[in-house]
Amino acid sequence: MTDDAVVKRSALLIAALAAFLTPFMVSSINIALPSIGREFHMSAVAMSWVPTAYLLSASVFLVPFGRIADIYGRKKIFSYGIRIYTFSALLLALSPSADFLIGFRVLEGFGGAMIFGTGVAIVTSVFPPAERGRVLGINVAAIYLGLSLGPSFGGFLAQQLGWRSIFLTNIPIGLIVIYLISAKLPGEWAGSRGEKFDGIGAGIYGITLAAFMFGLSRLPDRTGMLLTAIGIAGMALFVRWERKAGSPLLDMNLFADNTAFAFSNLAALINYSATFAVTFLMSLYLQYIKGYTPQHAGLILIAQPVVMALFSPLAGRLSDKIEPRIVASLGMGFTAAGLFLFTRISGGTHVAFIVAGLLLLGFGFALFSSPNTNAVMSSIDKRFYGVGSATLGTMRLTGQMLSMGIAMVLFAIHIGSARITHENHPQFLASMKTAFTIFSALCFGGIFASLARGKVR
């Protein structure tokens, strides 16, 4: 095997393991939330901060670390990220209170931002355009494998060994990735070496995104409205600053002059906004309304990511031969249909109906994700791979945060600060049905954003 082939295989293995690790943690924690909530006596809104704190932190730091990786080295930043992520898993397992748990999730998001902003960029740097759809499909399949094992294995761990064991299982995987980086991945990739880092732009970006996302989580309170407004104003200031910056954090020409890049990112934002909270809501529904154990609920929720893992490599290969917008838009349509099914959910809904909806969602998301990633990375110059990957990651995390924000607002309206109990089950179901109505409408609109990107090839 040639040195080039060894580097390719090593880069793909490392990226795939890291791609598995982060969604495995996310989906495992979603299934363990009721157990965490009982131990720390948390309300529905407080429980939602366990995934939200991680998403907020990762979103704020993702683009800055993507730019830093382009300047100083993608492998270097990735390596730092996996170390922080692994260490934070240990701290999370030892959390003595809800406040510490949420704080350590912020640290985990900081490390996760270094991984998200560089993993896909490294793979894209190593593989030529003709092979990217295939390897990105494998990378996306690793993500969905993590999502697949998270609910089932996480549910088993939460039920048999306690929720803290979920965090401990991430440590050996992280240590394996750290070893592989140092022993099997020579060289470095820095497409913008020597350029300056836009610290002021990064500051504006971080404060803006934090205000906007934290504001969403506090809606409909007046504080939430104020912070959301500050975030929107900050976005306008950030765009204005970046247009004038000599070495911008995020080159606005990528959006203004590159239709494929702009609309592919918009499609990702819409898709994740409409889908991420599904597992969160269904986990609570299956355990609180249906009375299932974490392990039983996990076995039901596994239906969606299994289909994702099976069909993502196929969708990636298709996007090497067919225009990515066609495959991705078809996937968005299937996803919208699956979300619409869940608007009919009730306390008496049969489990077969739930599984059918999850299968449809999984198939739609598989058709969308890897072709959309291929479209983004194939539409930009190689010196922007880190920023391009980080921008797509930011759309994913921002969408996930928006999805959780919608769920949190609906909880606040229907349930308030109360814990989920038998008495407020009707209010919980009403918030779920409203959420799925909003999500299906979002995804339907996303079909047109996906089609509008134009041709990549």
C-alpha cells in the first residue's frame, strides 16, 4: 500500500471515529434525560438545557476554530479538540449537580467545535473530488451509526449501570482517536497558512450567536425577546465588519457569489431545525407517556438512525453521479412527510405507527445529508475547506439549537417550569403536536431552498 493510500485510509478512519463519537454522546444523553432529571430534580425546561448547553457552546466556537484550523493546521486543532472532548467526558461522569453537569457540557461543546470544524475538512483535503461523495457518505454513515447505537446502548447503560456510565464509554474511543492521530496521520493541512485571524470578527460572532441562541431558550420572556433582538442586530454588524475585514473570519463572498454554497447551507439549517428535537421529544414521550424503560425506548428510537446508516453511503455515491440538489431535495421531501405523520400522535398511538414514522424520517435524512455535504465542499476552493466545513457544522448546530429552542418555548407555554407528571401529560402532548406541525412546515419549505442551489457540476 502506498504512503498516499495509508494517509487516506488513516484520515478516513480518524474522521469516522470522531464522527461516531459526538452523535453517540448526543443520542445517548437524550434517552437518559428522564434518569438525569429524576436524580437532580429537574423540570422539563431545565432538562432541555443538558443538550442545549452543548449545542450553544459548540455553535459559538465552530467557525472561529474552522478559521484557526485553516491558518495553523487542521490536524493540530482536531487533536486538541479530541483531547478536550475526552477529558470533559470524565468530568461529566463525575458531575455532583445539575449546574456542574450543564457547565461541563459547555466545555464538551468547546472541544466538539474543534472536531466539527476540522474532521470533514481533513477528509476533503486528502481525497480528490471524484472520491468525495463516497468517503463523505462513509463519514455520514459513521454519524448515523453513533445515532443508532446511542438510544439502544445508552438506554441499556442508563437502566443497568446509571446515566454516568454513558460518559465513561466515550473515554476509550477518544483515547483510540488520540493514538491514531499521533501514530498514523503524518503531515498537516493548512490552506490559509500565514493569513491573519480576525479576532474582532470572532468576538462579534461569538457574542451575537450566544445572545441569539440564549435568547431563543428564554422565549417568550421579555429577557428572551431582548437577547434575540440583540443577536439579530449583531448578525447585521458581523456581516458589515466581515465585508471590510482584510482577513475575514468568514468570507461573505462565499455566500454572496456562490449560490450552491449559500443555499446548501440554508437547506442544512432548515433540515436540522426541523429534525433534531425529534429524538428529544420522542424519548420523553416514550418514557413519560408510554411508560417504557430507557432501554425499551432506545430500541424503538433506533429505527431512524439505522436507516440513516444503511442508506447514507448509497446517497453519497449517488451524489458523485447525479446533481446533489436532486438527491438532497428528494430526501427533504421524505423528511417532511415523516414529520407530518407525527402531528397525529396521541397517548394511544400504536408503537408500529411511531416506528414507521421514524423509518421514513431516517430514509429522508439519509438522502439529504451526505449529498448536501458533498455540494457544500465541492462548491468552494481548497483554502476554504476548514471554514466551509465549519460553516456547514454551524448550520447544523444552529439548526439543532433552533429545534431545541422551539421545543423549549412550547414547553414554557404549555407546561411552564413544572416537572412532567401524569397531571400535565395532555399539555405535554399538545406541545409535541405543535412542535411537529412547525417542523413539518419548515421541512416542506426547505425543499425549495434545496432545489434553488443550482448545479454544483
